[in-house]
Amino acid sequence: MALADDPNHIEDYTAPNPGTIARVFGWGILATMVAFLINNILTFWYGWPGIAPFFGWESHGELGVLAGIQLALYAVAIVLTVLYVKRTSGRLLRDDGQMITDFNRFLVRAAFWVVLLVGSVDAAISFVRVEGMLPDLFSPEVASGLNKSAYRGFYVHCPLVILGIIIGAVTRSLGFIWLALLVVIAELLIVFSRFIFSYEQAFMGDLVRFWYAALFLFASAYTLLEDGHVRVDVVYAALNRKRRAVVNSWGAALLGMTLCWTVLILGMWSSAAIINSPILVYETTQTGFGMYVKYFMAGFLAVFAVTMMLQFVAQFFDARADRRGEPGGREIGGDIIH
């Protein structure tokens, strides 16, 4: 077995070339995505003008220092990418891919805890509200505030988001796959309460949809990591490892990353976009006494795009590593994969 194909000798392997172009491309994509997300927050949450004035696009702001800072964020992202790649020129593409995958695991794990906490607490508040018990449990000001989506979103959901991220950072005992069990439990509660106690409220169905949407979107990056997405296999299975690497690297770049950018741009390009609009106004459903988490579900699309972008870049790095003959390819189903 050649050293380049032996996963047990990664520490002894020396890359034939630094793979600078591939690393700059992959890390540049992620750095640009971070700059885009920061600019989105500055523009639509803090009223900055954005980069639109530089290009003559429709904008709510004017060309000035703030717009210049936002445009400079993209330049800084590229400069930092080049400096990082240059400083870590001896780093293997496989190591880059693994580092991104590990961070992505943390993001999905944190997202699981966030939706678990937010779903459980918001459902409890909705139950108390539906039964008219808010004034008995809280002061008049708090009880009135909990009836408003903006109040509940800022004072209840935001602290729970922070708590979920902290839990995701310090524990690895549970993950998003447990959402499948939570969805089943929530459905069983609806069945028991409806047919045994003749009791059903809108928030119960909202909780099922909330957790199911999170399961469906958060699982995508994990499924990509495990090579579990449906693949239309015409010639792929007959290709050798290096030719598969070419297919995967180009597929990740041209199809995967393009899909993620499409979701982010269409969803966040304006205040009326499909992701920004619900979040900015803490949008709720029109069912009356349901949960106040509809805006969260719009945010799930952004989480999906970000986690998939991370995983596509990690897959791109692994594919390029296979093309270069780097050791350490993962083995699934008896085949070394990337």
C-alpha cells in the first residue's frame, strides 16, 4: 500500500504541494459568508446603509463612512483568508476539512439545544396563556409582555438561545438526532390529549412543526458528512478514488456552495426577504393562541445554508485531498471516501 493511501501514517505524510489555491478558495468562501452575515445584521438590525450605495442599487441609506466600513469587511475577509493560508502553508487539506467539520458539529449541536429549550419553554408559556393563567403567575407588566411576540422573542427566546449555545459548547451527550424522538413524543401528546382528554390547542401542533422543521434542516449537513444523501449514480461507482474526488470537488463548489449562496442571498438581500422579514418583526402564526416561533423557523433556513456551506467546503477540502493523494480518507461501507 502506498503511503498516500495509508490512513495510519498521516503524521509521516508530506504533501507534494501546499494546495494554496484550494485552501484560499475554500476559506475565502467561508470568510465571505461571515462578512455577508455581519453586514446583514448591521444593515437590517442597526440601520447601516449596506454596500448598495456603491453599486447604485436601491438602498435605504447613503454613501458614507458606514457603507465604506461594510464594503471593507469583504476586503478584510479576503485579506485574512490569504494571511491565514500563508501562515499555515504546511497544513493538510484533510486537516482543514476536519476542523470545519468539528465546528459544524458544534453548530448543529448548539442549534439542537436552542430549539429544544425554545420549543419547550414557549409551548409552556403558550399553554399558560391559553388557560388564562398568565396574570396569576406573573406581574401585570410581564403577563402583558408575554402576549407580544417581540417581548417574548427578546426577553425569553434570546436568553434561551445563549443558554443553548453554551450547553452545546460544553456537552456532547445529545444531538439533533434526538429531535426525532421529541417529534414522536409531541405527536403522542396530541393523540392522548385529543382522544383521551378531548383537549387540543394550536400550540401543540406548532411544537411538532417547530421540531420537525429543525430536524429536517439541521440533519442535512450531518447526512452530507455521512454521504447519506441520495446520489443518482450512473458512472460514479465505477470511478477510482481520484476521479471521484474530481466529481465531488466540482460538485461541492458548483452545485453545493451555489445552492447555499442562493438561499442566503435570496433570503437576506432585503428587509422583505423570506428570512429577514419574519425575524425582523418576530412574526407569528395567525392561529391565535399558538406558539410565537414562526420567525425562528425562517431562521432555520439560514442555519441550513450556513451548516451546509461549511460541510460543502469541508467536502471540497477532503475531495481535493483525495485528488492530491493525502492519507486519512474516511471509510464507510468498506470504501475509502472523502
